[in-house]
Amino acid sequence: MKDILLITPPFTQLNTPYPATAYLKGFLNTKNISPFQMDLGIEVILELFSKTGLENIFDFATQNSKVEDQNIQRIFSLQTDYIKTIDAVIAFLQGKSPTLARQICSGNFLPEASRFQQLDDMEWAFGSMGMQDKAKHLATLYLEDLSDFIVKCVDANFGFSRYAERLGRSANSFDALYQALQNEETYIDKISLGILKQKVGTIKPKLFLISVPFPGNLYAAFRCAQFVKKHFPEIKISMGGGFPNTELRQLTDIRVFEFFDYITLDDGELPVELIIENQQLIMDKKYKRTFIIENGEVVYKNDTALKDYKQSEVGTPDYSDLLLDKYISVIEIANPMHSLWSDGRWNKLTMAHGCYWGKCTFCDISLDYIKLYEPVTAKLLVDRMEELIAQTSENGFHFVDEAAPPALMREVALEIIKRKLTVSWWTNIRFEKNFTQDLCVLLAASGCIAVSGGLEVASDRLLELIKKGVTVEQVAQVTRNFTEAGIMVHAYLMYGYPTQTIQETVDSLEMVRQLFELGIVQSGFWHQFAMTAHSPVGMFPEEFGVIPQQNKVTFAHNDIDFTDKTGIDHDQFSFGLKKSLFNYMHGICFEYPLQDWFEFKIPKTTIKSDFICNSLQKEIDFKIKPTAKIVWLGSMPIFETFSKSKKGNSWEMMNLTFHEKRETTEISLEKDKGEWLIQTLSKISVFQNQKLTFSDLKSDFETQFDDFELFWHSKSISQLHSLGLLTF
């Protein structure tokens, strides 16, 4: 019998499990401990959005709500249509009924309420998409209409990816959340706790581990803990995950431990292992980064001499127990990167713990999850990929790194290609100069389909203040390299950074406009700067010209309200920045003056209209480091020899034909150089283990011929670069 239950409380994602419990289960497997895991969020959603679930919702609304809103009245009146169609729509979004797409797109199948009013605006955005994607979008609007009904008539806290989030957002005091937990259980609570009761009764755990990644999971986590404490008091309960890691580091409120026995911080493997071991001990209990109650006070215990496990020791994430075939893929908005997050199921892995850069001043670089950098070897990573493919039958991977290191990405790509795996993968990066044209080609060949990275504020002064380590010009060149390799680029954009002027905000928008107009960034999202307690800005606000609001902290502490000494109201830019970006992402309105996006007067941009274009015109440095590795991704050529003569002289030539996926290329060389090239391509093929450098090739070539550089940069060999002759 499994005596440990791991859960993710409602709600995170609809399309794929949040990976924390799978990571922890994978680790516990290495210790011959076999917990049971569940994603309570998806199970609640599936019960709620079912024929029986909707019948219950509409019955509840009939008895408890007075419907006055016209949109809600419409949904209520169409309840028969919703109840009739819901199971079919969910099955379609689970990928089980693809033929339903035609009916959904017909306009005669789904009941429609206010969410469908945006269709006139969205038709052009989705018109070029396939029928399946368009049907997913329409089905998503249908679910969002039902969500609006639930919020108005059943449970105001409901959201597909969060529940009662306001109670968890920077709650310096536990009072509001504690009071909410004294109230009667909500409609969603009753569904959640009913499912949980059944699972606890079946599993009969001795230890209940709740992973809380976000503020939107916090209320449900406490509600679940409260329920188990009341009905199964013998079970010990622990909280871990992203929320406590960042928010609960200054916890002192004893009331929290009416619900939890332990709250652990940072990497969970060793803290959880010790908690498990402590269940067998009466004396000499040791803890790692764990809050407990001792002598009536909240005490932080970190008294073990044991060190955290290395990434090579934590095992492969284990997704067993989770309802992998029942997650639902949705397409909420016409943002290509956001569809990756919400559409399709991704196996999640990490290339490296922490961030190899670790300097950005807005980031939580003082916390272990950022500052402790430890990469995993490429071989081990691809071993784990193969394990997950066998386990889940899914070959899509999302590497959830803070910033994946280019050198490791290269080695992972080579290993994927060498093993002849067919995978699709994406990750987060820094737009740094090491992402050369050749590296991007290699990544694409291995299955990389998208990258996301922080351009943040498109201003060199602010990028330097942020310590981002890049310039706008460099970002443009790198995004061009990714785009030309066929890899989609998403840019995280920021406004309202301390000392940012109105002029810099306008100029930043102009940079973004040019990047999208040239097609070298395809997706983006504007975030307003938030000051966090564990970032350099939060720790040393005086250095950044901001004045923090000081509140007494007994519970959560991360986001800090502040006053920028510039006195600028950055909120006023939010709508205009997001509206302009929405249009840019769809390839329109580049000719609009920036002033048109704002209802208040803004200064003219100081950025030249061809700044980004000129950044891409810089001459490429043809100098190759002697230590640079040379790799051939292409196939071996078909060749034939022939004689060539001129003015009475004849010599042997070789014609080499390269057949690649989309093209056939022919080159002609002197026979002896052709033979050398064939032999060399065989040696440097990605499928061979030989790692030859530019210097190695030069030395070998010049034992027979003169001037390797002249040969390497010749027209014939240059043609091979586009076919997969790569230099790193």
C-alpha cells in the first residue's frame, strides 16, 4: 500500500500536469519509496465540466442566484444546449474526437454567449489556422462562457488556472486567508474535497504532501489540509513548492500550523526524505529547510549535515498515476507562444538547476532556485527523455529552466540527433551572442520549435541597469538567427522598471515594433515591473531610486509595493502597449504612429526607423577559432568522377550530389579534394563520436594541399554550410 499522497491543488494548467509532484515522485522512486500522486485541479475540472456537473451547476444557480445580467440570463436559457454538448466538447479537447472539429466550426453546434463576440476581431487571426486549432479556440470560448456563469452564479473565486488567487497575492498577514477558511465550504471546495476524501480513503496515506506552485493554489491547499486534519487527524501534512519557496521565508504566524505540520523551502528532495524518516523516530529528528512548531512557536529547522542531492541523483520525473489522457488542450488567445503553454501535453524536464547568468536585478537571484547553478549532462538528460517517452507515449518536451545554457543545449541537440530521436522541445533562454546561426540550425534539427527569452526593456541604458548582459542590437541578431532556423521566438517585455522615463517606454515600444515588422520576433507579452523581496531591487531599493512600503510580515512576503522617485504613472501605458503588441503579432498596424495607441500625449520616439534593420546588417566575422568544433548534419553525397581539360591540360574532377530534405545540391571539386571531403564528412558526421576541430581539419588538409582557409570559404564549400556543415 502506498502511504504517501502527493497532490497539486486546484488550479494550474488544463493541458498538462504541473511537474513538481512528478519530479518528487521520480526522486522517491530512487529511494524505493512509492507515493501516489494526483492533480486535483484537472479532476475537479473534469467533474465540473461534464453532463452531470453542468446539471448540478444550473440547479444550484436556480436555487441560489437571482440572474439579472443579460449574458448570464442567455447562458442560463441555453442550459439544455450546454448540457447536451459538454461531454463531446471535453472529449474533443482531450484529442479523443477530432472529427467533431467540423461541427464546432459550423457555427450550429455550440451555444454562444459574450465570449463569442470577439469572433469578428479574431476571425482574421484564426482564419489561416487549421480547422482543429480553430475548433479548439471556439471550444475554449464556450468553456469561458461557462466559467463566467460559474463566477457570477456559483463561485466567485473560480478560474481555470487559479482559485481565490487574491487571498494568496502578497498576503503579508494570514488574517484574510484564515478568515476565508472559517467560512462555509464553497461549491468548488465541496467538489475538490469529495474527490480528495475518496482518494485518501483509498490510499490511506500516513503523509500528505501538497505542492503549491502559485498564489492561485494557496487557498485550495489550505482547504485540503484543513479537511484532512479534521477527518484524518493521524495523517501528517507538509507544504512545499514555488509559493512557499518565494513567499513564506519569513513565516511566523502559528495559525498556519493548524493546517500543516511542516512547510519546506527550496529543493524538496532531502527535506521530504527526512520528514519521511522522522515518521519512524521519536528522538534525534533532523530537518532540512523546514518550518515546524516547537514549544508553541514557529521554528525554522535546518540542522542536518546532509547536503542536497545533485541533479544527477534525483531520478527521472515519474508521471504515473496522473490522468495523462484526460488533460484538455485549449487555445485562449491568438498568441503563438501562449498556445504552446495551453495546447498539447508536454513532458517537463530541467537542463540545469538555477541560472548560469544569475545577475538580473529584477530576479530572485538571492534564492537557491536561481543562485545554485548545476547543469545535468547531455547524456543523462536524453536518457531521461527516452524514459519519459516510454512512460508517457509523448515526445514533446518543455525544458523549464530559468535560462537554458547554450553549450548544454548544443550537446543535448547533438545527443538527440545521434540517437535518431524524433522529439519537439522548447525552453527559456537569454538572447546571448553564443546563439549563432549554426547553433540555431543545430537546435532546430534536433526538434527545437520555440524559445522564450527576456528582452525586458528595449533600452540599452536600462538593460545595463538590469545587468541583463545583452544589448538591443545583440537581441535582434540572435532572434534573427533563431527565426531563420525556423524556431519561433517569444519575448518577455517589461515596462515600469525603476528610473524608466516616458521617453524610454516609447522608445522601447518602437524597438518592439521594428522587431515584429522585420519578422524576427513572433510573439511577446508586456509585464509591468514588480519588485520582489529577494531581488537586488527589493534588497537594495535605494540603489534603484525606489521607496518600498514597509509592512509587518508574519505570513507571505514577495511582491513589495513601492514608489518610484520619477513619479511616473506607468499603469497608464498598460493598455496601449498590449493593444499595439496584439496587432504587431498579427502582422498589422506597423505604419500606425505610436501616439495612436495611447489616449494621452506621448513624446515622439528618438529611435531611427531603421535601427533594427541596420543592426542586422553588421558584417559577419569569418574568423573561426582553431578550437571550434565542426559537425556535419547532412547525408553523405553521391559522387562520380570525370575528366576536365583546358588548353591541352587535363585533370580528374569529382561531382558530388547532396540530397537533403528540401533540396538537391551539386558541387564540383578536384578529385583528390573531393575524396578528402567525403572522408572528412564521414568523420565529422553527427552520428560519429569523433569530435574534430577546425584546427584538426586544417592540419589534415594541409598535409596534402595548400591554404585550408581558401578552400573552406570557397563557393563550393560555402554551399555545404546551408546543408548542415556547422561550426561551434
